Amino acid sequence: HVRSRRQRQMCIRDSYKIKRLRIIDNEPFALETVYIPEKMCAGLKEVLKEEDSLYRVFREEYNHKIEKAIQTIEPITLNKESSKLLNRDINSLALKFDRKVYTKDQSILEYTISIFTSDKHQYQIMMTE
């Protein structure tokens, strides 16, 4: 765990931070905090638009090719802040996703922490090359 904590701190330091609230049918279902190293995407604030796809920006604006993503999923209970944003009771069950996205040279391009409600929606993960 010490190594993963150190890696997480390295991902966050000198990074852009993007917070998003995901909504389906006018109801919040996920909170995302995305960290993107400034050295990998210089000028991201000027390039990224509100409705833009991060992966389109990585590919088309910065010419990054994604090699792999490693994602860990764990059950959690919502704290006060998350429950308020997701419109759920405190201590409601949720799923926490930690994802690191790597480029061909094994640099971390993205580190994302997502919290998904687990009471109404089904989630499918598709991995492609």
C-alpha cells in the first residue's frame, strides 16, 4: 500500500484537477476527480471545453496513445459531502473506482477517482486495444 500511496501522490502533484458530477435522467450518479499531469498536457485549460471528451483531447490535441488502464473497484459508504452531491443518504453503499491510464512509454496520463451510486444503475466495463 505504501507504493500505491506514493504513486497516487506523484500522480496528483503538478497536475490539472478536473471535478465532474455525472448525471443520468436529471439524477446524479457519479462523482469524478481526474488528475492529468501538466507535463503531459501543457495548456490543457485552454484546449479542453466543458463538453469535450478527455480521450479525444489526449489523442487529437496531444497525440497521446493509450497503452493500458489499470482500474481498482471497491465498495464504500458515502460520506457527508458525496452523499449530498449524489442526492443519497449518508453511509449509502457506492462503488469507488481508482483508474490509472498509461501511455505507450508507461507514463501516467490520467489518474481518476470515481464514486458511483450502486442502487439504480448497471455498469458495464469494456476494454479494447
